[in-house]
Amino acid sequence: MNPTVRAALLAGALLAASAPAAAQANVIRIPGKVVEVIGLEEWTVAMLQDSLRAHGEVSLDSHACAAVLQEKLGFPVATSSSYRFAGDTVEHVVVTLVEPGAAARVRRLKLGADTLTLVPEWGAARGALGRWAGVFLTAVQMNDARDPLPEPFRKDSAGFRLAWAFLDAHGTAADRALARRVLRADSGMYSRVIAASLLGRAPAEATDGDWHAAVRATRDTEDRVAAAAGMSLAALARAPRRVDWAPAVNDVHAVLDGASLWHLDEVMAALVASGADSRWAAPFLAGGGHAVLARLQSSSPRVRGPAHRLLVALRGEDLGADEAAWRAWVGSLRRAE
């Protein structure tokens, strides 16, 4: 047997041995890769594969998979990501989705996509959002690794310098207050990208409102805004503090039900870091929680872990790896009238 095939099969067997039983039908193994689909209810992996093939040579492990699912097959949201831990012999590809029949769960916020206007106070960022529009979010993400600038990014070094200079000059409470107002109502997509980025600039000084605004912004229909919000939430979670989520329970509920699959992990981690406990179980999960529960089906601890940690925090005890027990508990929750 080819060594690569043998390694892939061995890894798949080990993965299967520790996986929840419900996940097994949603995992396929090919040489060098293990592909898992999270969120299936009425559909099956075989149905997805047949439908993807009908739209060309697109497979579940393809980078084009998520786009075809959304644009051609009517899935309201689909994501595809891959990872490989040190020592892994295979690449792990995880496809997460919400089926067309459950589209009502994807409650995103459509505020506008205007790229011409920019909040006047942030005019200094225009250079980094014009010629270097794709650089700004990378600069936010690389904030702690500026020097030396990695080789692949050096051709855009001027854009990075502009972005970092702007970010360094706009981390005050007044900047974040303006950011929260912009994220509420501004139709300018670039204004909202900047606003979402600023929420995580000073985690130790952040207010509850900053945490609330970041969660809400992960629901933005403009992916770059949601991405910036996800990065800010990750930064806020690195400075844990107790947060009163009462003003934001509807946003949290929407995300945990499927409104923001790309940034679900950041939201779940932020909720745990903010001390979310059993007081918030019903407000966050009653009548929903589908995206969180779907993660429990995963054969990968990397995918399953954030959901399990949040559920343990909200329950106040660990129901273990039994997905059915967690579903029964969530199903028993009732929101206050």
C-alpha cells in the first residue's frame, strides 16, 4: 500500500475511535485529508457530493466548496477551513453550514456596503483602505508581529505602516464610543471595518458596550466587518472580565443559532472569558443554540472544544460527550416572557 494512503487511513481510524458516533456519517477520508461536515440535518454527505459535482469538478475538500454551496445550492451560509497540527499526518478540512431549510436561523445585519464614504474623524485611514484595502485587516491581525514584516507582505509595507499608525492613534475611549455608534447605523462598509477593529485596541480598558458591539458586528452581512469584529473579540477575550450581557442577549442568541459560523468560535470564547454562567443559559440558548450543538458532533477536539466549554459554563456542570444529553438540556430551556 502507498505510504501516504496508509498514513491517511491510520489517522482516520484513530480519529474515528475517539469521535462521537453521530459524527461518523459526516466524515470522509481521502489520501492525505480527513473532511468533516458540520451542521447536516436533512442533507447527507453523499447528497452534498452529488450536488457539488453537478456544478463542476468541485469536491468537499475544495477551496471553492463553500462558495458553490452558497451561490449555487442555496445554503444561506457555509464555511470551509483546514488545519494541521504539529505531528499530523493528514490535513483536516472542516465544512460548516446551515441548510436551506433552516435559513431563518441566519439572522445577519444588513447596514450597507458603501465604500465611498468614511467617517470624517477617520480620514487618516483612507490610504490604508484605498490602494491597500486588503491590507488593513491583515494589519489588525498582525498587530503583535510587526517587526520584521514577514516576506510575503513586504511589497505592501507602506499600507501596513499607514494602518498601524492609524490604529496606534485611535485606541481611546472616545474612539471606541464613536465606533459603537458607527456599527449601529453607518452604511459605510469601510467605516464599519474600522469601527469593529477599534473595539479591541485596548482590551484592559474595554467596556461592556465594546464587548456587546463586537458580538453584534459579527452578524454584519459585510464579511470584512464581521472579520474585524471577530479579531476584536479575540483580543477582548485575552483580557477576561465579567460582562453583563443583558443588552446583547438577542445578538448572542442569533450567533449561537447560526448567524455567524465564521466567527462562532470567537464569540463562544469571549462568552466564557466574560464569565457567562447559568444565568445566561436560557437567554442565550432557549429555542436555538443549533450552531453550538452542531459542533458537538465533530470528531475533532479542536472543533468540539469551544462549544463544549461554553455549554459547561452555561450549564454549571459537564454532561460529558453525550450530544443527546446536551440537546435535551438545551431543549428544556425557556426564555422569560
